[in-house]
Amino acid sequence: MKPPHKVRVGLLTYKVEYKKGLVDEDNDFLYGYFGPSEQIIQVNTDTTEEKQPVILMHECLHAIGEQLGDADLSEAHTQIWSYALVEFIRRNPEFIAYIGQEPVSCACEECNTDE
């Protein structure tokens, strides 16, 4: 699946860019970047494809925190939650479909009862 080039967080849409050689103002390596005023999220493509969804989630959590008035969400907590949420989403596609109001087709007996 191709990575998204925009994400919707709250009322705002953020452009997602995938950039090689992403660094901060001190020329230090950055895994990702969240720019609230520019409504942009950047993911460093010098990272593995396996890690890039976690980086995107990490930056989205910063966007959520910023919109909720908690822009000071710690990097440690953001890191923990980004790994946890990506893993949860990957392991629970039926739940994600359910909360996304998409129809879920499940073959289990509990879901296929005539009530």
C-alpha cells in the first residue's frame, strides 16, 4: 500500500511529505517533523519502510496534542504511543473498520446470529 500524502487530524488536513536527509536547524538527523503553522508532517526516507508508519503516527500524535492544547506532550510518551497504536491498528483490522463505520464481515457465530 502506498503511504498517505495527507492526513486529517481534527478539523485540519496536514500535507505529508517523505523527504530524504531530513535534519533540524542544527543539522541533526530527524526521523520526522511536525509543522503546525504550515500544516505539514514530514517523514525521513533515510529510515526503513518498516519504521516510516511509526514515524508518521508519532507526528500525528503531535498534531493531536497540539489541537487538544497539549503541545508539550513528551517525546517519550509520543514514542511509546506511536509504536503501540501502529501495532494495535495492524492487529485489529475489524476494530478499525468498526470504529470507522465500515461494514465488517465476520464469520464467527456471535456475529452471525439472527436476533
